[in-house]
Amino acid sequence: MVQALLSQAQGSIAQALGLPEAEARIEAQTLLRHALGEVSRAWLIAHQHDLLQTAQIEQFQALLNRRLAGEPVAYILGHREFYGLDFIVSPDVLIPRPDTETLVEAALQHIPQQQPCRVLDLGTGSGALAIAIASQRPDAEVTAVDSAGAALAMARANAEKSQTPNVHLLQSDWFAGLGNETFDVIVSNPPYIAESDTHLAQGDLRFEPANALVSGKDGLDSIRHIVGAAPRHMNAGGWLLLEHGYDQAQAVAELMKCGGFTQIESRPDLAGVLRVTLGNL
């Protein structure tokens, strides 16, 4: 029965991955819904006493085995919700996370509505950040760059899926391919984990692309580069907004101050951790 299958899967996930029961239950439901053709949670409740076909059980078990091995649910399903939009994801890109919505919200405060504005997203990955901004500011011209061709292909697919024609994609190593272009707002969720950080061997991070996670001995190499190079690509009065690690707000703020930025502040994520630092040029 559906109920018994979910109960067993919930226990297995909680035990294997050390997750709270509530989180394990949601994951088990999500995997079963996917195996059954994206049925709703309401369907699972209404059909909790139903017997499933052997093929359906086998499909669910295959998905469950991948999760028990530690593979992130987003990669198993091939998509993840972010800022109310559904994004295609794969191991070629980072999984969009709720914490990054803090960066979207902060950026939108500095991007006027119904007015032209040039926005740059550095290291776009799946395109989640650029597309979320573009969807909320259709009059803004959003340029999204990434050095990885596979990431750009995914971002392009996501831009088409979300119908955001104001997103322009370009393969570039940070600012290298932008020539003399300048922008009013620059945003980035760059790599910011120290290369010796033990978290890299834990959880979802084990499956995500290392080049999108790790940035030197202290995790700040990419942020140093962005802060140093950004002024040459910013219009007067422009804003730079960066996501960073839980303990890096002070260091990023100091880098911005040394780089000539003013009105520097840091914003907390959903857990109250300072996650985004921004400054005005």
C-alpha cells in the first residue's frame, strides 16, 4: 500500500541520512509523487490504501536508492523550485537554495520597476538568480555570464521555460568577455567555500560542481576578484550585491570598503545568518 511504502521509505531516509522525521517524510513523498507521474500530495493522502503496480514500486525503489546513497533530491528529480519558478537542474550546476532568495530580494530593491536598468549576474549556473530578477523586472536588461558551457545551456533552457526574454546569456570568465560594458546592478552567488572546509565532504555538496563551491584557502578568492574588477563595469551610483558564507560578512564588507564602495550593509537569510553584502559605488 502507498501508506506502508511511504512509512518504510521515511524510516530508511531518516536513518541513512540522519534527517529529522518530518524532512524524511517530505522527501519520501516527493520521490513517490515523481515515480507516479508527479501526482499531488493530496493524491497520496486520498490513495494511501491503494496497491501500486510492480513497475511503480520498482521505479520508486530506484529513486529511493539514489537518495539513500546521498544524491540530492533536486538532481534525482531534475528540477528545483526557486522564487516561485521551476528550474531544470543537474550536477552541472549548483542547486538553487532558499537562502539565495535573500539576494534576489535585495537586488530588486535597487532595480526600478517599469524603467530601463542594466543588470549583470556573474556565474549564473542554472540561471536561477538572473531569471528570478528578470521575471520581476521585465523592463530590466539582465546579462548572465558563466564560464561553463554546460551551465549556460541549462540557463538558456530555463530562460526559455520561464519566458524571460530580457535575459541575455554569455560565456565569460567573470568579466573577461564583457569588454567595456557597464551595469547599474551587479549580483553574484560566487564560490565562497574554503578548500579545506569539511562540509565539502558532507550532504549535497558532495554531488555539486566543486568549481562552483570552492574558492581558495579562505573561500574569498572569487569575491576578491569580483570586488576588485566590478568598478570598471559599473555605472555611477551602481550597486554590487554578493552572497557569501555564514561567517564572511565582515570580511566581504571590508573588501568592499577597500574597493571604494559606500553604503555597505549585510542582509540576513531565512535563518537570520548574514548571507548577502551589498555596496554602492
